[in-house]
Amino acid sequence: MKEILIFAGTTEGRKLSESLAVSEIYHTLCVATEYGEIVLKENPFMTVHRGRMNEEQIKEFVRNGKFEAVVDATHPYADIVTKNIKSAMEGMNIPYLRLKRELMASQKEENVIYFETNEACAKALEEMQGNILLTTGSKELKKYCVSEDVKSRLFVRVLPGMESLSLCIEQGMKGKQIIAMQGPFTTEMNEAMIRQYGISCLVTKQSGASGGYFEKLEAAKKTGISVFAIGHLEEDAGYSFHKVCNELEKICQQKIQIKNEMEISLAGIGMGNKNSLTKEVQEKIKEADILLGAERMFQSYKPRIEKKPFYLAKQIIPYLQEVQKKYPMESLKVVVLFSGDSGFYSGCQSLYHALQEEINAGQLQAVVQIMPGISSVAFLAACIGESYQDAAIYSMHGKELQNLARRIKTEQKTFMIMSGVKDVNRLGEDLIKARMTECEIITGYQLSYAEQQIKKRTPSECMELKEEGLYTCFVKNPNVTPKSLTHGVSDGEFIRDKVPMTKEEVREVSICKLKLYQSAVVFDIGSGTGSIAMEMAGLSPDIQVYAIEQKKEAVSLIQQNKEKFQLENVTVIEAKAPEGLLELPKASHAFIGGNGGNLKEILQSLYEMNPNMRVVINAISMETICEIKEILTLYPIENQEIVQIQVSRAKEVGKYHLMQAENPVWICAFEFREE
């Protein structure tokens, strides 16, 4: 059984022990004090030895243990301990690995004075006035008690162990001067202690992130006090956490699982004002090591390590992977901020799924949670006394929303999240064009901020609005047009002129055979007057229809019908098929009403574009019907239907109603099948 010996004294040492335990590697952990043992988590692969040892005792302990390697993970300022371990290891044929703490790069802050030794720092304190917060540990306390004046002004923060308390008492510290607490300490906690004890100067070691150095500097900066920092005399020689693990893997011939699971919180921050944050999100932001999101969201916050203006998965995932390598011994808390509610028109879901994929693939060690916020719709609804469970809700934030007036026309209440004032202008313009001027609009401007304005406006007033900012709007429609549950527009409603048009009954059957769905992308090839295109687009504002027609007269009629029916989700293409299809988005459906003699080429182009497309072809001549039957043998198809429909209409002749037959039409429907 191979066993590793670790001399601990830092967070890195405990993390190494946890990683070895997870990897089922036996090891002995040497800690100096009782408290050092208390903070360890029990596991069957770890043995703890408590008590300080000199050089000879270390040598004897190593010999008796028959260890495969010795790791020195003591504090970078514990020079004597490291010297004893190194001396004890001389002449032994056992690898010695020094695990160094990743120290923070020296930052010459305005309020920080650097000293090479504790003695020099203590001497300088004699020239300072006011109370002193000493955070260098109980073992260094004696050096600061040489001067009675300095000693009387000390407040010492030490670990809550018997050894630390005994050293404080030995130096004559009074109870009110001793702060016995276990870190880590947040900036807010340091700031509170500084204010509570009236501190004028904070004394600290220039340690790394896990030593809480960042938080101390930030608290001192916020309270306007001085910092005396003791720097290490020489660069701590040794290996990084990852390098030590790599060396131990070679020695143990076993993979070591580095346990540093990141906690990632995807948090909705409401409208942006801090007062609109949930208490849960507030706490997460306070505890954050790293903050991510749009820059405007985190400007007023100070995380422990850093903040980055990242909000897309392609930015965040590579960054987090690098961070996890940089801080291998820390379980970092990362908070990604999203405006409004994380589950309401938010980019949160796409990031959540992308992160889960990385975690499942083993590329990221993390757990992810989503934290909701208050949406601007919920906030505005509360302000104006309206409910939103019975309202239509849309977002124009960062995207184009088509058929705005048609959406509002069939709803009594509509809430809309806007990108800016231009969207409010467009709302007013579209309502005026649709002759919906009776609609009452309430605009919510800069909701939750000091400049918040909630005001009733007419469509005309919305058009004239110029003040830029964040808007959420509520539209009340007093003249609701009931939403039809069936499609069907009479022939007489279309602008037709002399261009041929698919008759009403044939249109309805053909559209039914297409089996359209929400978000379908449809080609109407040989569109004619555009009657089929208009009816399809009218089924849902989320269906995108491309009306392809080569005759200029017909193209003009399609455009006129599009404007008449106010269908922004119809795109008119003046082109001959199949050439006109090449630059268009991939279609899910295609209707062929006219093919200009290019049916074979059109079908080939459609099949290459999407070998799972649903297609409906209308034909009135026997030649076209025969051509369809022959061409379809060239492609793998399924769910084929061929219907012949003939409609007769009653016509008044004197006192009588005589049936007048329309030309019979063949409707062929099928789906391409990908081989």
C-alpha cells in the first residue's frame, strides 16, 4: 500500500488531502495544533498526526512511516518548519515536494506600506496613532508586544484554538483585545471589524487569494485606513498544486482527481436597481469570487477575485476552464448576472444547458443553479394594478418582432419588453397604420430607478417619444377582434386583377395537407396573387413565408396583399425557381402552385436543401399530373397523399340556382425521406 505524507498548514494542504481521499490514495496529514485537526473532514484514506515536531522528530517519523513521498504544504511564512523538513529529508531516498501557495502579485496600493519583517513592521507601528488590527497570527504576536504602547492598541485576530488563545494570554492580551474566529473573512466582515474596534491600521501578511489578502485590502480602502503588509523575503520555491498532483500520480501510478468543484449561480437581478434584487441573489453577489455579465450590471459590485463583461457561453466556458486551472485548490463561487428574471426572455437557459454539457463531458467541475429575479413585466403590472396571467407577453429586446399590430389586435391586454425608444415609436406607428388608435398604452421608463416614469400615452404620443432608455409597455385594446379558430379568407378579399389565383376551397385543403406548425419556414413557389402565402402567414405570426414569383405584375399584387393584410412575416421574392431559392433560409415546407416547366429542377433543389421537407403540389393538367408521378419515383418519399378536388358554386339564373363547376385540381402531398 503506497502512502503519502503531507505537512499541512494551508488551505492548499487540506485541498490536496481531499483530492487524495477522493482518489482513494492513503496519506498521513501532519498538523501542528488541535484546531488544525478539527477543521479537517474525516475520510478512511487519511490518518492525522497532531503536534509540532523538530528536525530529528520529523526524520524519525518519516523513517517509521515508510512513505513514498513527502509534501511540504506548510504556510509560506513558516520558514523554520520548512527548513526542518528539508534538513530531515537529506540523505533519504524519498521525493520531497514543496507545495507553494499562489501569491498575489504585488500591488502598490496608495494606502499600503510594505515591510520585509514583522520586527520592522512592529517598529513602524510605534510611530502610528490609533488602534491596530493584527491578522498575522498568534505565533507572531510576541514581536508586536515589545512596545507597551503598541501592545495596548492591539486587537489580534487568531484561530479559535487553545494554542492560539494561550499565546495571546501569555503576551498579556485582554479578552476585549482577542478576536478568535475562523475565516475566510469577506470584505464586509473585515469592514465591520474595522469600524467596530475603531481601527486605524490593519497589519497583514502579503498572502494569496486563499489567505484573504484581497478582502483585507478592499475593506481598508473602503474605510480609509492604512495597511502594513509583511512581504516574503524570497520567492517561495516549489511546485504549483497541479504540478504536485502530477508528480504524485507518477509516484503512486494512479490518477488524482483534483477536487475543486465550482459553484456557478445564474442569477436574475431584476430591473437593475439593487433594491429590486431578491435577498438570495444579494447574498450570492456578496459571496462571489467572480462576477460575470454585462458591464452595467456589476459596476457597483466588488467580487473577491475579479469581474469580467462576459455573458455568452462561448466567452464564459473557456474562461471558467482557465480559472479552474489557475485556482486548482479553491472551490470558487461564480455568479453570472442576467437582467430581469432568469427564466423570462433570458439568455440564462442556453448558458445553463451549455454548462451542463461541459460538466457531463468532464471538461468543467461544477454545479449550476438558477436563481430567479423580478421581471420588468411583473414590476410594471404591480405598479399599474394589472394582472399578467391573462395577457399576451412579447419581447422586442434585441430582436425583431413581426406583425406587432396583428398580435395586439386579438388580445385585450399585451405586455411588451422594448429595446429602447425606437421600439416604442414603432409600436405607436404600427397601431396607427392598423387603425387601432383607441388602444391605451402605458409606458414604464427606467423601472425601479430614480428616474422611473410610468405614463399613459396614445399611439401618436408614442411615435413622438424621444427619451432614450429602458422601456416596458402595457397595451389595452378596447376593440378586441376575436381570434378565428379556423383559417379561410374569401376570394373577394384578395387584390387579384388578372393574375390567376388558387380558389378558396382548394387553398384550404392544400394548406391543411401542408401540416404547418409554429416557427415553420415555408416556400410558396409560383405564388401568383399570394393568396396561399397570405393565408399561411395569417395562421401564426411566428411562421415565415417566402412568396417566390417571377412575373412582375404578380409580384406587385403579392406586395399589395401583404400590405392589406399587414403580414410582416411574408417576404416577397421576385425570381424564377429554383434559382431564386438558393439564397433563402432552409425551408421546412414548400407549396408549389406554379413551376414554369421546372418541376424536376425545383424538387431536386428542395430535396438538397432539406431531405425531410413536407411538400404539396397543385396540378390542373393531365400532363403535370403524369410528370409529378414520374418525378416522385426518383426520390425517397413517405406519407404520400394524392387528392382530386372539384368544387361547384351556385349561380343565380333567374329564379333558379345552377351549379357551375370549377376546374378539377389534383393535390399531391408527401414528405422527403432522408436515406
